[in-house]
Amino acid sequence: MQELEPSLSPSELLTRHEACLAGDGSASAGLSDKIANANANANANAVNAAYDGIISVDEQQRIVLINPAALRMFGCSADEAIGSCLARFIPAEYRERHADQLRNYAARPQPTRAMSERGELFALRANGDRFPVAVTISQAIAADHLGLPRTLCTALVRDLSVEQDLRSELADMKHQFRRLFELAPIAMLITEDDTIVFANRSCLALLGASRPEQIIGRAVFELLHDDSHAVLKQQMQRALRVPAGSLCILSEQITRLDGGLRKVEIAIATLPGAHRSTVQMVLSDITEQEHASLELQQSRHELRRLSASLIDAREEERRRIARELHDELGQRLSALKMELAQTGKDLHGRAIQSRIHGMLDMLDETVASVRHIATDLRPLMLDDLGLNAAIEWLAREYASRMDIEITVRLDEDEPQMEPRMATALYRMVQEALTNVGRHACATDVQIELRVDGRELALTIQDNGIGFPVCASRKENSFGLLGMRERAFLLQGQMLIDNPPGGGGRIRIRLPLPTQLSRQQLQAQQQQKFEQELDQMQASQVIAAGRP
């Protein structure tokens, strides 16, 4: 059987069918029987292969022709259908109206008429099931078996049940999708040509609206603070240029209907399958997060200020105690030793002399211990001779104490810096060497302090076992944490790594202060002179109080 071309319209199908019915009449009009039979066969094949149902009825509405598609549609055989009344395929409540429509059409015939334009139509299957149909009818004159003319009405019937089910399913999906948008806990809105056409409940609550009418129809830019208009327009234009579904994210302020301001994060994207000017926006209220973040930053800033204050106070206390131990207690012990030595000269006897020497040795050990404690608290040479000298002395002390090789490379000219920075660098070198002695199992340490542009670069590297992963984050690892905090308080940074050659490495970079003015240098020199004068006066007072 020949298949029907997909491009065939209903009117073309009806024309072919009518030509099939009128085939005998055409032959009688003077065409050859052979050509007429060929045309009739071709038209009959096209009708039989049609996807839609085709039914022809006479003046009494008896079925004279029905194609296979119509038989499958109504669920009956050709023997059952041919000769029966068309009313069997029409629901009872529509039969009278259908008969009137056919009579009116016969009285005023048209080439074709779509019956569905007059209202929704239903047909009846052989098993009694109703289903929606679309019907197009036409009229033709054909010859009967005696060669007499007769009027036939042909209907092209299309089953709409599947299409209707799909439309119903699509409508349900649209409804569910809209409900999903409507009940989403995140604010969403949709715009077309910069005009809001949809806003869900969360969006209304965020904007302070009680009814959708307060938002729908307004320009989306009216919701934003004046300073945010240009940024939003730029991001919306960018969202229209990128592939559908790509996100453009920005953080801006929106103005509520009550005049309040809220900080929101806006995710912008075009809707797949929608018009190119349709844009979806998801608004996340981050006002509380912004406040919490600002409070956290402020709290961190205050904690760092407190930390810096505590460090400065501790260093000042160490300086004061070290100075008192060195000057006052050290000098008193030295005076006591001199008095004891003089007393030993005036006393005679081996036993007494032995006790005197023992006491002198104990005093020497006490003086050495006091000096060691004072130096550990704060080396006076850091204040008197500068950072370079203090680091060299510290390296010698640790090399002797840990029995390792420590090499120090310093710039010849010590850069000008505040005492606070010099103290921090000294403490970081001290802590790094202590860490090497406790954990690194190293035999060689390299210390380098140099000026690199407008920064001061300090590097401590050893040939030990290196740092474990997340060494600075390790619980109770306060040494490295303190070094990092000192560097941060001076607007610097500290990096910890294991170089390719093995071992561990600590790199610290601190910004150098601006060049000190002559007045600042003079003020520092005056302060240092006054400190030395106070120390000399204290020594004189101690000496004057001796017997």
C-alpha cells in the first residue's frame, strides 16, 4: 500500500478521496478507462495510507467509504461500518446537532469546513468510549453503481485524545513548576524586557510587599538602590550574551517598599527555552551574614590590637626586669663579692679562707645566672648595639648550646626600623632556632636578613627533617602561630615550606617603614640618652649606699 506524503493537507486528502469516488464518472467523461483506473487506484492507496481517519456518507448519512485509519480509530471492521449510519460514531447528545450541521452544510456547501471551529467535538468508539476529535468536511458529486449522480459528504477525522492528554500533562507540569517557584524558600523573580512578570512569596516578603500587584509590572531597577542600577544592567546584558543557564552573580543593595535597605546576592540567568529577553533572578538576603562578617572582622581586629598591646607590654616588662637584673641586682652582687673578698683578706685560718672561696664561687655562679636570665628576658645589646649584633650573639649562643653549625648573613648597613620591629624580628629568629633544636634534628642552619626593595626579608633554613603538613595549624603549636601573628601585626607575612633540597624553611617579609625624619631621629637619640643617664644615676645611688 502506498504511504501518504507528510506534506499533504486535509483539503488535499479530501480532494484525492473525492477523485477516487468520482473515478467512474471521469471515465464516462471521455477519459480512457486505463488512465481513470490508474488514477482511482493511486487515490485509493493515498486514502488507505492516510494517518487520519476518512469517512464518506451519502444523503441518508450512511457510510459508503471508511479508510483503515478510521477503522482503527473507532475500533470496528469495514463490514460493520459500511452501510451503517454515521450516528453510531457520534455520542447521543450530539447526534441531533450534528444532523442539523450537515443539513445546513448541504444547503450552503463550502469547499471545506472545520467542524471543530464551532465547538469541542467528541466521537464514540465501538466499545462506547468517548474521545475528542477534530473534523473537517467537504462535499462532492459522485456516480452511483447505476451511473446516476449523488452527493457525498466526506469527513477527515483526527483523534485528539493523545494530544489532549499531552496538553493536560503539560498544564499539570506548568502548574507544579509554578507552585515550586511560588513556595521556594529563596526569593525568585522573572523579568521580561527589564519588567517584573513574576515574583514568588519569598520575594514579596524580602521586598516588604503583601500582594504580587505591588511588584508585578514594575521595572526591576526600581527595587535596587540608585548606586546599583548600572551594575545590575551590565550583569543582565552579560547574562543575555552568555549561554542559557550560565550564572552572573553580584552583591548589591535593594530598597524595600517600606524604605529599608537589604544587602542581597543576586544570581542572574536566562531561562532555557524562553524569550531571549526573559531573565530569572534568585535573591539571597545576606544582610545578617554581612553584619556578622563585619562584626567578626572587627572582633579579629580588636583581638589583634589586644594581642599587639599584650606583646608590647610583655616586651616592655621584660626590658624593665632585664635592666633591673643587670643593673641593680648584678651590681649588688658584684659589690657583695668585693666586700666578701676584702673580708677574706682580714680573716686568717684555712677553714675560714676555704669558706670564703666557696662563697665567692657561689657568687660568681649567681652573677652568671642573673646575667643569663636577664639576657633570656631581653638582650641588652638589642637596645644598645642593634638587631644585627643581637642576631649574631643569639646564633653563637644557640650554636654552642645545640652543638650545630649556624651561619648568619646580614647586610652591612642595618636598616632603620622601629624598636617594635627589631624586637619582633629578634623574637622570630629566637623562636625559629628553638623550633630547630626541639624538632628539626638538623646539623646546619642558615639565617639571612636582607633588604629587598621596600621590604625586609628574613629567611631561616635548616637541613633537618622538614615541617609536617599543616605544621602551623597543629594543636598547641603556639611557637609558629606566634611568629605568624607577629608578622601580621607588622603588615607582613610568613611562609613555611620544605625546599627541594630537604629540610625546613621559614620566610618572613615585612614592609620597611618610611625614612625617619631628622626630628624623629633626634627624638630617638634623646630618649636613648635619657635611658642611659637614668641607668648611670641608679648605679651611683647603689654605690653611695655601700658601707
